[in-house]
Amino acid sequence: MNEVTEAFGRLRRIITATDPDGKSEIMIDDGPAATFLSGEVAGLFEIWSDQSHGPLETSKTTDQAAGKPILSPASGKVKIRWFSIAPNDGSIPEETIREMTRAAFVEMGAGDHQPDTRKHPAMHVTDTLDAIILIKGQVKLILDKEETIIGPGDVVVQRATNHAWEVVSGEPALFVAVLMDRSG
């Protein structure tokens, strides 16, 4: 994760809990629970994921984000993560980018989330309502019918629509995303 740390600094998550006496405390103060890298700085960096059965669980004292990162939360659950994308410097042929992107989606358990990639190789749709906050960089949000440029502090509420992200600045982009599965 040296390239990630160089690009963004330390990714720190602080997870709170309640001790047996009912007092709040810090359960985790560390970096990501799990990482999926696609290249030097592009990837998923898991902060928290609810893996409980039934309603959202707030009392578990185990790291719910540990394990292999997958794109979407479980049915009816929430996932919180950082994710980053790298700028395309044009040195990799488009067909190679398409193949690498497709392989990354399959690896993240999202091989069926790409119904139409004609506009961009990373176009995908999930069955989630997402709050996505750009922390660093400048990015183009690509939708089927239009595109817009977003900057640090901008928030996108992604409502289960086909979309992709493309860096328009010369530096990697870093986001925080809260994904809420709308099924279940």
C-alpha cells in the first residue's frame, strides 16, 4: 500500500463500540480492514460492513469489514469504504483497459453488474443507494445520458443507476462511499 499512502496519506478508520459496562470506547483505530487493489493506487479499502443476520447490527465487537472486498453489501445491509481510481495516462491500449476492468469487476463479485460498457469500460450498476463523497482529485461522473465534473467535497447520491468514474486531473482520486443495499 506504499503507493496508496504516498497518494493519499494514511487511511485511518476509527470504529466505536460499547464495553460490557455500557461505556463507549474505540474498538478499532487502524487502516482499512481489507484492500482490493487494481493497479498501484486504484482499489477498494474497506472501512465497515454489516454482516449480521436481520436488522443492522451495532453491538458486534468483531471487525465486520475483514475478508475479501466485494463490490456490493449483502442484501439489506450497509458497506462503508474508501475507493480510489487512477488517471489514465493513455499508455495502456483501450482493449487492455477493458479486459483489466472486466477482470476486476469479476474479482469483486460484480461480474453481472456491467449491463452496458459501450460508453466507458467501468460502467456498472448496483442495487444500492450510495452516498459518494469525493475527498481528493477531480473526477467526471459518467451516466448513460450525461456527464458532470465533481471536485473535493462534492457528494453524489447514486441511486442504482448505470455509471462510471473517470479522473480528469493528473492525480489519483479518493472517495468515501456509503453503500446501502435496497433489497432484502
